[in-house]
Amino acid sequence: MSSSGPRTSVPPSDRSWRYRRLDRDHSLGLRLTLASAAAFLLLVPFALLAVLVVGAWSPLHDLDAAVTDALHRFAADHPVWVRAMKAWTHLASPGPLRVAALVVVVWLWSRRARRLALWVVTTMVVGGALGALLKLLVGRDRPELLDPVARAAGFSFPSGHALNATLAAGVLLLVFLPFTRDRPVVRVLLWTAAVLLVGVTGLSRVALGVHWVSDVLGGCLLGVAVVAATAAAFRTWREQAGLPASRATVDGVAPELADPPDPHA
């Protein structure tokens, strides 16, 4: 009868980086690695689209031109549609969305959720700065139409309206999801509102002829990647602080926000 010798554990200082990252008994490293990889993968579609835009890939250019021409013909014949799109694009422009995010930040700060408030600020600022920088780097011109129904200044890719709508929808969704606990209908409504904010904002920019479809898609992809990356960083801090893990798309990034405030805190 053979007996196995005692199992020896590897001292933490002798463990390889790969071992420490993938050790299930030390899940922080594993979670951080997976979150970083997921955020990076979300940037891949945006990077690919940006390469196609810079390279003036013919199929993408033809698709952009076809959609722009079709929507412009429709807009030229429907002035009410144009007024509605203009009203929406002003309502959902970066300025009002940032004001809405600032109101949420003040509210979070008053509830002593200061790290969550800083997460909202970081997400909006980092995303907005990246969008402005990428516009300059790509330098894509906006559509040029013979009889435009609207005008906009600056470069085109990625769409700042689509980017900021995605950032705002993402942070507001992840902040308020905890309040939909045990309320599946409210959760569906909240998700629907977030999708509509992004979708209608993107549609308005193309419908008014001030952006190509790929500009809007680029803004949305970049916004999702930024929200995913900052949310992953915030959830890593929560685990370091000993707070329970959560499913961001169901419970939000801070499920404890919906708990009654501690009067002794």
C-alpha cells in the first residue's frame, strides 16, 4: 500500500504571476484579469472600425453613403420629422447629459456613496476626453449634402452625441439598477430607457445628416468599452473592500446603494 507524501504549498512569494492571476482561491487577481481582458475585447470592434474608417474601406463608405442619402431624402420631404430629430438631438446633447450625470453625482455624494460618485465622474470625463482626442486623430469629415437640414462643426468620428449618450445611459443604468431589486418590470423599463436614449440619439445624428452611421456605431462601441472598463475597476475595489460580488447588468455596480441608510454612519 503506497502512501502519498504531504502536499507542500508554494509560498506566495514563489508563485508565478500566472499562478497568482488564475488561482481560484485568490479570486481578486482572477477577477481583475478577466475584467481587464473583457474591457480590452470590447475595444477591439471599435479599433477595427476606426481602422476601416481611416483606410476609407469602400464597402463601409458605400454603406454610410447609402444610409445618409436615404435618410436625407426622407428628411427633405418631412419637416416635422426634422424638427423632432433636432429637438431630440439638442435634448440628448453632451451638455444636458453631463448636467444629468452631475445631478446624480451630487445625490450620490449626499448619500455618502462617494466612491460611486467618483466612478460616475471618472467614466464621463475619461470617455469624453477619449472621444475628443480620437476625433482629432482620425480627422474624418462630416457628410456634405447639397441641401442640408442641419449643420454641425468639427470632425465626425466618433460621434460625440452617441458616445456621451452611451456613457450617460451606462452610468445611470448601473447606478439605479439596485433599486429594481425584486422589480423585474421596472428593471426592463430601465434597460429600455437606456437603449432608447442611445438608439434615438444615434438615429437623430444620422437622420439630420451630420454624422455617418459608422460615426454613431463608433461612439456607441467606445462608450460601452469605457463603461465596462471603469465598472470593472470599481468592482475590483469593492472586492478589496470586502463587499460582496455582484452582477453588474442585474444588480448594478453598487447593490448596497438601495439598502436603507445607516442612521449611525
